[in-house]
Amino acid sequence: MSLELLKAAADSNQWWALAPEVMLACAALALLVLELVLPRAEHHKIPLFAIAAQAIVLVGVFLNFDTNWLGESTFGGLIRHSNWGQIARVFFVLSSLLVCFLATVCLPRTRMPRVEFYHTVLVVTAAMMLLAQSDHFVMFFVALETVTVGLYILVSYFRDNPLTLEAGLKYLVMGALSSAIMLFGIVLLYGAVGRVEGANGAIHTGFEFGTAAAFLQAHPDNFLAVAGALLVLSGVAFKIGAFPFQIWVPDVYQGAPTPVTAFLAVSSKAAGFAVLLLLVRNVFAPLQSVLVPVLSLMAGATILFGNLSALTQRNAKRLMGLSGISHAGYLLLGVIASFTVPWAGGAVWFYLFTYLLATMAVFGVMAYCTGENDADHELDTYDRLSRDRPFLAAVLAIGLGSLAGIPPLAGFLGKLILFIAAFQAHLYTLLAVAIVGVVLSIYYYFGWIKAAFFESWRPAFSTETATAAPRTTPSLFGTLTLALLAVATVVLGFFPGPLTSWLIGK
Amino acid sequence: MTDLLFLVLSAVTLVSAVLVVVNRNAVNAAMFFLLSLVGTAGLFVLLDAYLLAFVLILVYAGAVVSLFLFIIMLLDTRPEAQKPFKKMTVAASLLGGLLLFTGVLSLVLRFTPAPVGADPALAPVGASLKAYAEQLFTTYLLPVQVVGFLLLVAMLGVIVLSKRFQEPESRSQNSGGTA
């Protein structure tokens, strides 16, 4: 490569284009410095700094929204700035903001260092934002590994608890396996594409999404490339917890600390779907004839498995994990529809936003209803919640209702828009499966609501254990956050216009 | 000369790889693994991939194998504590070997040699240290930075997950600060 080409490559490293990610990374470093510099008595202010920094980044992303660099690629084709990339930035910052809020509730109960938790959350969030905007398999894999390594640490963070350690080990082994599978797929694609000489002497390889897509367009029946694509998608399926790759979900969700479970359920799953949409739209679009049947089978099995296994579940965190599998199934429906219906990708993002609000509300209530050992979180913990803490019970009911898809709430609209997209894409069989799944989900979500609102009969000798369930009174900040999430879920159900017009552009 | 070197290096690599598996002494197995890596690095040198050979020696032989040796010393494994293979393992390895054999056979039967020296201008990026470094600091600058954060997070994680957290001290200092 000549020196001029190298200079051109260096000139395309536009760091301002990645200002939100750079700011998050700098804030993460600043947290560590603050811990060194501040006296110990001031250390409780460091989480507030993390939250403030994320709020600034969120406002910053909103302010210079779709003005600069939109549709361009920077960093020599490693990053492509798109509308979905901006949506992903907003989503991930919002989600990690709420995870940090949950951490301020849960972390002080344990004897673990705190600052490193926020540091890791910030770095992982920045990596997820890069992941959703990557346009090159090297960038893609590096960002994905940063996310995964950060999550390994977060999952096993409460290492005093044996269940947490088990979850950490399982997540480590399964995550490493999925990364290996995905890397193997990327290498197969790279090998199949080989070297392509472009205009003015530049050499393109299969690492670039555009070059790989052009190769697949020209040779849609190349065995190596198709095998590579399937392996890459299997790796992504591990991250979203779709059917044959979902075995890690219940144990890891149960053992991980509550804020991390929320992070896995919302950010990690959304990162998986951002990647899936990116790949399906930019790279694997020519492989429609192979991928649609595979993904359809996966979606149907995922919906049925998630809902059926959640039916008899009494542990709240396992229930969230298993029902999260079924949500991944509904979202896969949208991904399949996006092959033929262009706006289905926006529907997936809308569903993810409603899922974010509802899930974070439920996890917020869970954070206030557990003691130090948050892995043994049975539904019985919620007995008489409506009498003791009516506010928490109301937030829980709104969150669960939205997850189940009860009409006036946002979750209903999310499902409706997703199903309309699937209907337009003629996925009738999958739609029937999804509707059966939704009906099944109402049973277990309402089992949880029933546990919180209706007193269950229990023999006299066991009442003491029920009343001994630890419940913390939310602080003013916590009350405001939970109320905001619940109100947003209700309001979005009635006025989805602004969000849908931004995401779908109708 | 090159052919002879190739044969010798391949033989060294393969024989020591087999010895890694069949050796009963874990330390000897690790040393044979080292020898196998040296053979592989030599093969890379024959392919003009000097940087790859260098990195292989530096990272695997220098860091990974010495880590293995440390762990073997710490675990204090005895040579006789080796279990016999399970039937399932034997069946799986036979199946794997058969698949590998089929793959190699099909490669040999269908092999068409690429035109040698078709594109002398296109030197592989990983061949020389200079070209590699130029790529790292221009085209792939962003992934390099992200990898830096990855390593930082991994290091912090190891510290957090293994170091004893001194809560009592900080609590006493906290109470002193608030009092």
C-alpha cells in the first residue's frame, strides 16, 4: 500500500463522528481517576458522576441528531453512520443509564467494589454503540468481544454468591463458544470472498460488509460463504438467546446480579438484534432463500420454547429470562419480515423501546424487593406487595402488563406493529405461532401480578417467612425514575406517533 | 533446500504434536507443545510470513506455554493420575479424524495450483513489520483503541473478581467522615 493511500486512510479517522462513544470511554476512565483522587468519604458521589455523564451524552446525541456524517462511512470504511446507528446510540445510553440507576440501588447492599462496575457498564455501552454502527468485520468482532468480556465480569460480579459464580462460568464458556463459532463464520466468508481489486488500486477483502454483500450477490450458492453466513448468524443467536442456543439463559439470568440481569435482558439482547438487522440488511440480503426458512424455524421454536418453559416457573429472574427468549422470538419475526418489508426494521426498534421501558420498570421493582441474596427471588417474595408498597405494585403491574401486551400499554402497540409487518410479509404460520405464544405469556405474567395483588392462602406457620421478605423503600430519585418509566409506558401506548415517526418514518 | 527444510519442519511439528497428546508427563507434554510451535513458526518463515512467525514464538512460546508450565507446577499433577479414554471419546475422535481425512483427500484431489507470482505488487499485509504497523496506526486505529479498552476492562475484572475487597476499613473511614 502506498503512502498516499495510507494518508487518505488516516484522514478518514474522524474522531468527532464518534463523539458519544469517545465521551463515554473518557467518562469511564475519569471514574477510575476520581476513585484515586477523591477522599473515601466522597466515593458515594462517583455513581452520580457516571449517571450525569451518560445523561450529557444522551442529550448530546439528541441535539446533533442526524445532522453530521449521516449515511457516510468514516475510519476507512470501518464505521458507517446511519439512522439506525443513531437510534441504537439513544437506546444503549438510555438502557445503561437505567442499569446504573439499578446499580445504585443494589450495589451498596453487597461488599463489592463499586466504581469498577460503572466503568465496565460505560465501556460495554460504548462498544455496543460501535457494534451497531460497524461496517467491517474487524471492527464488528473487536466491539463484540469488548461487549462480551465486559459482560463476563459483570455477570460474576457478586462473587460471594455461589449461584453468581456458576452463572459467570456458564456465561464465560457459552460466550467463548459463540464467539469462536462467529469468528469461524467470519473467516469462512473472508476466505470465500478473497481479494477484490477496486477502483484506484484499493484492495477490498471479505471483511468489508459491502464487498461481502457484492460477492454474495454474484455467487448466492457459494457453499463456503453460505456456511460462513449461517455460522455468523448462529453466533448472533447465542447473544439474543434464540432457540437452539438458549440453554445458558435461565441459569445466567438467575445468578447474575439484578442490574446485570437487566443489562443482559435489554442492552445485550438489543445489541444482538441491532447486529442481526445490520447483517441481514447490509451483508446477507442476497441469501434470502436460505436464511428465511432457517430464521423462521428458529423464530417459531424460540417463541414456543420461551413461553412453554416460562409457564411453570416460580423464580422471578428465571421467569424474566425465559419470557425474554419468547420476546426474542417475536423480534425475529420482525427481522424476517425486514427481508421483504423495508419498515419492519423500525418496528423491531419500536418493540425494543417498549421492551426497554417495561423491562426496566419490572427490574426496578425487583431491585427494591430483594435482599442481599438476589438469586433466590421467588414469586412468593411479592406476596402482599400491593398492601405494603402500593406504588411498587402498580409499577410492576404496568411493566408486566406491557410485556404481556395488554391493550392500552406500549407493549401492545409494539407487538401490533411487529405483527402487521409480519402480516405484510405473508408470514401467516409464524403469526399464528406468535399469537399462541402471546396468549400463553398472559398466563405467567398474570401469575406474577396475582402474587403481588391477591393474598394467597398459606398455612399459619409459614406466614413469618412471607412477611420477612426484604423490601426497601425507594428513594425520591428512585420513585421518580420508576414513575417516569410507568408513565412513559402508558403514554407511549396512547401517543406512539413521535416515536414511530422517528423509527419507522411513516 | 526449501523443500528439505519444509519436510524437516513438518516432521518436527507433527511428531511433537503427537507426543503432546500421548505423553504421560504433563511438563514433557508442554515442552513438546513448545517444539511443535517452533516447527509451525519455521513453516511460517518459509512462507515469508516473518511477523506471524515472530508473534507465534513471542506470544505462544513465550507467554502461553510458560503459563501452562506455571499452572502444571501449581496443580502438581502426577503422571499416573491419567484416566483411560472413554468409549465415547474414542468414537468422537475417530469420527473427527475421518472427517479431517475426507477433507484433506478432497483438497488433494481437486487441488489446482494458483498461478505463482501473478501479483507481485500485492505483498501480504502481515508479511513485514512495517506494513503491518502502518496499517495498525492508520486504517485499523479505531479497533486498536477499542482493544485497549478491552484489555483494560479485562484487567480490572480480574482484579475485582480475585482481590479481597477491604470493606471494613472503608466503612470505618466513612463513619469517621460522616461523624
